[in-house]
Amino acid sequence: MTTEHQEQEKSYDSGDSTLKFVTRQDDITLDDDPDTLRAEMSCGHAVTPQSLTAWCRSLLDQGQYDFRCPALKDGTVQKCEARWSYQEVRKLAVLTATEQQHFEETMAALAAAEYCEFKTCPGCQSYVEREDMSNLCVLCTVCTAEKQRCFQFCWQCLQSWTGPAPRSDRCDSDGCTSRDLQLLQSCPSTTLPQVENAGACPSIRACPTCGLLLEHDRSGCKNLLCQRCKVEFCFLCLKLTPICLKSSSYYLPCSNGVACRQTSIPAWNRN
Ligand SMILES: [Zn+2]
Ligand SMILES: [Zn+2]
Ligand SMILES: [Zn+2]
Ligand SMILES: [Zn+2]
Ligand SMILES: [Zn+2]
């Protein structure tokens, strides 16, 4: 069976009370076959699994992972442009397992390619990009050329580098500590009410893929889609969602229980 064929087969479960079904035309394709079940997106525009899948797939093909509504606002030539979350797209496009994998891998690759981190060099105030995300010791090429000796500074405390390198936690300057690490260590515990018997977990987690600090809003399932790297992970066991789901489900405790408080921040490996 080809992917196209599977897409033909996708349809909504008419008994799903979390969706709002409508009979008016599809706002993406303008198809108005009265026998097709369509659902409303959060912006109010009507789609089918096929039209939504095709539109979002075409966005990904153009290198775009910000899913925005292409429909025209009522009676105008202005586009709606409302932003849909990936979770919303996944649900209303009824993405198959193969499609989910394609979407998630493409989104993660696009986010990684786009990401770069800049800070101001304490020596010359020019913007420096960090190449090795696991090393706080960064060389400024401008200062090095000017001073005719190697000038390195600390990405965390923004003072000139002291002590051995490479290091990922701190330099030897007094007061060089990671605010993020302190937060991970000292944030209060919380529970996820929708996951029964899961127990307590820290209220802040560092994304296991890119290290961004994230908080769970305590609604919905235990998984979070990281807004920076676009990789979804389990807030309880800190494994990537597909791995956690192999031996658990969205609303059940994880097979390995809740992961301990993190003691280091993962560096984003973009390769
Ligand atoms: Zn819309
Ligand atoms: Zn500099
Ligand atoms: Zn430092
Ligand atoms: Zn991330
Ligand atoms: Zn898990």
C-alpha cells in the first residue's frame, strides 16, 4: 500500500467528542462534497485529514515547520495565518505512524539547522557564535587577532576564561554557576494529574535533546514537544516519546518510573 493510498483512507471518528464537526466546505481545498466529514481547527477553519496533511507536508517540503492556516478570512483576501501546534496538526490530520515519523524528523532537522546561539564577547562586544555546545570555553577570533594572543571567554559568566578547558559546567571564576542547573536542582516537585499513579517529578526539566529548560503545564499527557528543537520527550522518564511509548502509553506511568532530578544540561548535538 502506498502512502497516497493510506491518505485516501484517513477519516475522522465521528464519535470523537473532542472534535467539532462541520458540513461546510473545506477551507484549504474549497472542496464542498456534502458527504465528507470535516472538522474545525482552533482558528475556526474547516479541514479534512487529507487536506490538512497535504498542506502541512507542503510546508515541511519548503523548509517551514511553523504550521499556519492558509485559509482566507471571511469575505476578505487576507490569509488567516493562525499558528497550529504540531499536536493539533497530528490529531486533526490523523497522521499515521509513518507520517508522524516523517513530520517529527523533518521538524527536528529544520529546527537544528536554523538554531545558532550568539553572545557578546566581553573583550570586543562583537557577536560570537558557539560551535561546540558542550564547551563553555569560547575563542573570540576578533580579540585573538587584535591582541595577537589567544583570547577565550566563558559562555556562562562572560568573563575571560580561567582554568582548564574544555568544560561544560563552569569555569574557575568565582561566581560562575549555571542558573539553569540551579533551577533544575531547586525547583519544586509537581505531579501530572492526567497520569494516574505516576508519582511526583521535578516541575522543570531540561530537554534531553537540546537542553532547553521546560515546564509542563500539567494538562494533557506526559509528553512535551520542545519548542526549540521540536523533539518530543516524556516529562517523567526523560526518554524520547517513541522510546517511552514502547513500554507505556501517553497517560500511564513509565516502565522505568520517574527520572531523577537532572544534574547536567544536555548539549544539543546538531549532527
Ligand atoms: Zn484559520
Ligand atoms: Zn572579542
Ligand atoms: Zn565562567
Ligand atoms: Zn529541545
Ligand atoms: Zn516516559
